[in-house]
Amino acid sequence: MAAVIGVVAGLQLTGAAAPRSLSDPGSVVRWGLPVAQMTSYLSMAVVIGCLLFAATLVPAFADRRRPRSRTVPDRDAEHPAFRRLMTAAAAGGVVWTLAAIVVTVLTYSDVSGLPVSGAPAFTAQLAYFVTSLGTGQAWLTITVIAALVSTLALGVRNLTGLALTTLLALGATIPLSLIGHSASAGDHEGAVSSLGLHLVGISLWVGGIGALAVAAPALGALTGVTLRRFSALAGIAYVLVFASGVVNAAIRLGDWAALGSPYGLLVVAKAIATVVLGVFGFVHRRWVIPRFTDGRFGARRVMGQLVVGEIVVMAATMGLGTALSRSATPVPENLTPDASPAYLLSGYDLPPELTPARLLTEWRWDWLWVAVALLGAVGYLRGVWVLHRRGDAVPVLRTISWLVGCVALVFVTSGGLSVYGRVLFSIHMVDHMALTMVVPIFLVIGAPVTLALRAIKPRTDGTRGPREWILRIVHSRYSALITHPIVAAVLFAGSLLVFYYTPLFGFALTEHVGHELMNLHFTLTGYLFVLVLIGVDPLPRRPAYPLRLVLLLATMGFHAFFGVTLMSSTTLLEPDYFGNLGRTWGLSPIADQQLGGGFAWGIGEIPTLVVAIGVAVMWSRADSRESRRRDRAADRNNEAELSAYNDMFARLADGPARPGDPRTTGATGGTPVRTATTTRTNDTAPDDTGDSPKETS
């Protein structure tokens, strides 16, 4: 009810539900579409929250062990809270699927201006809408995801399958962010990224509250610890929601004066409601949960406060957000008639002519990678602080390296390299090489997995926290496959050909999703390759040092071949893009591409040389450690191994022994006499007086 009130109030304020003068689809569509959208958003959040709780915050089985004697787990052994969460996820998935279908139909009616009907013409155009137009394809994708998640929630009980189902449900936020009306705002990619982060944060936060309400009656003794763990997750989600909301609102409003518009007033109302929710969360974390842990508050009172207070305000806030998505923004969303060719192709006008200074001063924030870098930096420093309080130390070099890697990641994805990489192939190649060969070196040296395993306490209550999931991933078959040295090298080097000589390159240039997937792919493949070569984090297998050097030489040769191919090529890659940007400064597109080949050959070898030096240093240190180990072992057993080695050579030098030979028995047939030789350094032999052995050379 609170959500409906929020939707109605928001639509009345902005006038988004008023009848249209032309092509009005009717009041059913004008009011039914936002209600259906809100239902879809809420049910999606609840499904994600329930799956996340089931995967991380509650034990899967009542006896804390998975049955091993059966292929299909015994449902009677499931923990009651786990069973309630999976049932709620399946039911919520059904609601989500039905709501998505309704939204799809009503969206087509709203776009076409035709009232909903069963006429053949309407259904035929609806089929074209969901198969050929972007908005229809997005809602069809969401519907399919919702149906799959609902089906999987009924049957999946394997932990890996549960994690994949949760990721699939979270994947529905991608098409939602692409069809938000901010996708056509001035900063297209910034708007899409911030909206996507906003949706992820809402799903974790709102869905977590819903999942907590579902699981609470069956948590029993786990109620207190579950509340504390969810409070930490909710804090991260709240910061993500608030920060991304501010960024998205700034893009939609354009300037401060727009806050006085109906749309701006609705933004202010939503911001106030979000702040109130933050106060609720702070009070629960600092006051309610400690008193519940101390036994002063009962579980019913605590959950009642959550349901009556936080959930009601949260639902109303989501209603306001739905109304915002249906309202026109102060910033025009349609393309101007004088839009430049570069804007039509990339979503942005051409930057000014390239100079060395502008590579440092031109920025276009990619909020997705800014959030990733900030989360990584804060999480790493949190781990360092935990170990410091415990009396353990983290090497300063590792901390500095990780932070430098996070800063470099932001610069490569948001700075001048990224801005000019969209219009110049040569700068794109430098950006690519930095992303796949420079940033990973700093991140790998930071050893984040080792830090996490040391800083995060293992759980003993049957739940699976970050530490348990990290160990599960590290020891999985998939990890063993992608970290195999040959596979890692093929992914690192072979993806160059697959990416640049297929339509994937064009997809990354023209589509925001393709651009982000490109950044993700090259960062991960570079990280895996460097991790296999010089990383200290745990891996299923470690290649021998000679093999590491061979792989490095092979990749250096491949980069040289790739660079020379581009330098000598007279065929322009993606000519429809680079040839039609309307750029009037700099080299011609083909000359710029050949320059990019030179960068791929020359600049790309420098990080490889650094890694080769790192492998050589690690090899030398490993040999030194092995020598010291052997020396300590020799000291413990009084050079037994060396004495046996010398005895063997003495027998070989004197020829085959015969029965009764003094070399095999003493003069009286007693114990064998061992003869030493002086053919090796540090060999030992008894002196004439019978004192301790002396070293000979």
C-alpha cells in the first residue's frame, strides 16, 4: 500500500499520468503501467534478497552438513529458514514473471498509443516490439530471466547452482538500466552505469529486508548473528544507493535550478526518504541489535520495528522512484538536429585536439569502475586494519601496490586514455595495454585473496560467508582450468585476435554493455596471467619457473606479431566507426591504426619485461630458500645424504666389490667401513687421530 501511495503521489506531482492530447492509450495503461513496474521491481528485489540470504546468511541444512549418501539432497534435512527463503524466491519469481509480462504489454501500448486489446493487429505489432525494438527486447529478456530464476529456485539446492542463480537474478538489472530514460541523457554511459549501481544497491537492500522478514520466524538462535551480518551488507548497499542516486539525479536534472521543477521536487522527496531510511538503519545497528543480543528486546519486537518502520518507508521510496522513471526530466532526452557524427556513433561529442596535458585533464567518469575501485580500496584497508588490531602485519609494499592499482584502474577507465581511446585507435591500444598489463601487476602484488583469508574469520554455524566462498572458488574445477598456465596464456594473448578481428570490437565501441564487458575481460585475463606468473595468492597449481619464462617469451612474441601486423596493415578496423567520426585533427584513421600497432609492439613489451624480472627474482629467492632448507636438513642429520653420496662414488671408483673385500667388511668381518672422497667441496673424512671430521677442498 505504501508503494502504491508513493507512485500515485509522484505521478500526480509531475503530471506523468495525465491524459495525452494525442495517442492516449487510456487510463488503464497510464496508471496500470507504473503499478506493474513497481510490482516487478519489488518482486525482483525480494527474489534477489532471498537467494542471497540462502547462499550466504543462513545454513542450508539443519545439521550443518550436506547429505553425502544421496544424489538429491534430503529436503527434510534443510534448515527451516533456508526452506522458507527458497520457497519465497520461487513464489516471488512467479510474481516477477507475471508482472514483467504485464509491463511488456502495457509498455507497448504506452509507446504506440493504442489501448490494450486482443486484435490481431495489436498482437502482431506486440510481437514485433519484443523481438525487434530495444525496449521490448529488454523486457522480454527480463521476463525470461524471471521465469528461469523461479524455476531454478524450486529445484536448485547445490551451492554452486544457488550462487549462479543469484547472479542470474542480479543480471536482470542490466537491461533495466539500459532502458531507463536516463540512457538517452547527456552523459549516456554515466547515466546507465549509475542507474545500474542504483538498482543493484536497491535489490540488495530492499530485497535483504524482505528476505529477513521471510526467514526471521525460523532463524531461532541465528537471529542475532544474522541481523548483524545483514546490517553490514545493508550499510554497503545504502552507500551504493545514495551515492549512485545523487550521480543519476545530477545527470537528469542538469543544474541546481531544476530542483524547483516538479521532477526536482520528487527527487528531493526521494532523497529525504532515503536519508530517513539511513537513520533507521543506523538506529537498528547501534541501538536495537545490541539490545536484542543482550536479551532486552525480543525477536518479535525487533522484526516488528523492521516491518512497520523500515519496510513501509522503503516501499514508499520505491514508489517515488517508479514515479520518477515515468516522469519527464528537465534535461532534454531527444537528439538535437545538429548532433555531430561522433555523438551519433559514441554518444559523446569529439574531445578537443589531443595533447599530452589533455591525457591527464580530460575525464569522463565511468561510475561502475569507480565503485569497483573504491570498494576494493576500502575493503583492502579494512582487512589491513583488522590484522593490525590483531597484532599481525601486512607488508607495506603490498598495500601501496594495491592502492596504486585501484587508482590506475580508475584512470584507465575514466581518464584521458578512455576519453581519447573512443576516437583514436592508437590511444585505445595504449588504454588496452594499460588495462591488461599494467593495472593487473599492481593488483596481483597486493595479494588480496591472501589478505582476505587472513582477515576474515571462518564461520562455524553452517553459513557461507566471503571466506568460505573464496575458498570454494579457489579450489573449484573452474579455477583450476582458467589458472592453468597454458589456458591463462591463451586467454591473455589469444583474445587479442578474437576481439579485434571479429564484430566484438565494433560492439565494444558502440554499445555501453560491450565497452564494459571489454574492460572486464581484459582486466580479468591480465590479472589471471600475472597471477599465474608472479602472484602469491593461493592457486590450484603453480607452474615451474622455466615454464613461466617460456610463457612470457611466447606472449612477447605474439604481441610483437600482433603489433607488426597492425603496423603493416592497410585495412582499417571498424571503418564504419573510425572512418565516420568527423575528426579533423590528428593522423588519418589508417595512420593512427598503424601507430597503435607500434604501441602494441613497443609499449606492450615493457610490462612483460617487468614481469620477467619478477619471475627471475622469485626463481632466485626460491633457490635460496631451497638451499637453506637443505642446509638445515644436513645439520640435523649430520650430513647423512652427502656421506652416502660420497660413499657411492668411492665404490664406483674402486670397481665392483668381491665377497670378503675390505671395502665391504672390516678386517675381522665386522661392520662395513665407509670410505670418503675429496672430489666435492665440503666432503668430510676422519683424520688420523680420530677427532671430528675436517672439511677438505
